[in-house]
Amino acid sequence: MALIILLVIVISCSKGETVNSQLAFIMLNEQSVFNEKMLNDQLIMDWGSSFGISKYSEKDKAVTFELLGITIAVAEMPLPIPSGDLEFPIKTAWYWENAEKDIKNHKYHLVVFGNGNTSKKDVTILLTKVAASLLKIENGLGVYWGSSSQVIQTDLFCGYADMIKSDTNPIPIWIKTTGYKNEDDSFYLYTIGLKDFGLRELEIEKYNGHWSDGLSFLMEISNYLIENGPIIKDGNTVGSSAEEKIVARYKKSSLKNDEDVISFIW
């Protein structure tokens, strides 16, 4: 019933308006405990007095409220996130050593949805903050950020979320950078999550440096595009110095041939 109510909220908030939305899932071992006062107090403690919530309502394990002009809905699901949805995120969670073991037996989850007539980035920032505060109240295991196919443990998620306090985007939450080794020992590296911001995903078909340097490069470019829009065009060059000429090419993804990407060539 809670999920049905959440879907009704999504439809009613979107009807006849140009809105942006974002979605996250918080994994729990125990049933949810938060209430209006707990959430309001935690949000203010974490993010300042402007984060007082309004128009709070609750029905059948689903709550809605407004925060800075954005509608937030939270629904408790009395079951785990389906294992099929988590298989790839767990497999590629290099920053969560025991992800499979830690997540395997979670019993509940919260669906956290944000919807507002503002920019995608603004809605995403707000939902990141709300998710971090809910994690602290609930002593949650972590977050499944669906648009970037990531599972992130609580301490790391809250640490990344705190980057917002210094006007820095928590790109490691919003964008997954991953890949695999090619037969010639180079790396194929790519992003997941930029499409959610209306941007092309990124790839490097053959990266011959250390894989972590390649992933850092993709994160930097991802942040640049989220901040500035799709300003890297086919044939443009990028690099950290005048001597470094990295060519950007528009093409179909080598991994998903139905997806348009920006491919970087050294």
C-alpha cells in the first residue's frame, strides 16, 4: 500500500508541470523508526535552520512533506530490495569490501523520492541530504542509488553528502565510474548516472595508465558537465596541460551499442 501511495504522489506532482525528480533506497535491518520531529530535528542539525519541513502528512507507512519548495515522499517497504536489482551494484562496489555479506540479509528498505519544479541538480542535492539524515536516524546499512547503480555504506555516503557543505558535488554518489581490463591489459572505463542529468555517459575504450587515475578523470569530467551542461563537443580536446591532448568523440557506446556516449582518446 505504501508503494501505491508513493506512486500516486509521483503522478500528482508531475501532472501538468515541468518537474525534476530523484530516487534513492535506504537499506534497513530493522523497521523504520523516524517521525516528523525526529526527521525535522536531524535535518536542521545536519543542514541548518532553513531545513525545517512543512506540510507533513502520513498514511499507511508513507509520508510526504515539503522542504525548500520540493516535495519529498518516504515509503517503508517491509521487504528487502530485490536481489536482482543489487547484483551488479554489489559486484562493482569496490569501496565496500563486504557489501554482499552486509547487504544480503537486510529485511526492510525505505523508498525516498524527491520531486520539484527546479533543476535536476537542486532536487538531487536535496534528496542526498534527506537520505543522509534518514540514514543517521535509522542506523541504516547504506543507500542504493539506482540511477548510478551504486550501493554505498552509511559512513561513506554521509561523508560524501557532507561535501555539499563546501559547495562541492558528491559525484561519487551520483555517478558510478567503473570498468574492466581489456585483453591487451589496457582498461575499458565508463560512467553510469550522467544520463539521469540529461547528459551523455562517458567512456575510455583503452586506458593505459593506472585504472584509478582513469576513474578520477571520468569523475572530474562528470562534475564539469553537471555544473556546465553538455559543452564538450565532438572533436574537442581536454587535458590537464597544454601538452596533454585528449580528444572527445561522440559515438555509440562500446558496451551498449544503443547508447550515445562521449569517448575519450589519448
